[in-house]
Amino acid sequence: MNNRLDPADAFRNWLKYQTELVSIAMQAGYTRDQAIEMLKIYTLEGIKVHIGVISQSH
């Protein structure tokens, strides 16, 4: 049994999640451009945290 998600479905799910995050920010009163910039920062912070975890494990 293959439990792997189809790459197209995985991308669609990721895109839906990102779109929902932008919508949440816009509902809070931010412009679409501001919401996208916040999403970039949010994503970069996640990368920063993961790099820190990886570097501490070596």
C-alpha cells in the first residue's frame, strides 16, 4: 500500500493553506500585499527554526 500523497495534491493542499493564511491576515485588516509579506516572514522564521534544530543535532 502506498501512503504517499500525489505531488499535485500535496501542492494544492499547501497552496490552499497559504491562501487561508493570507485571508486570515486580510480579515484582521491587513492589505493583501502586507499579508503576503507577513507570510514570507512566517515561512522564513520556520526555516530559521528548522536550521537551528538541524545544526544542534550534529
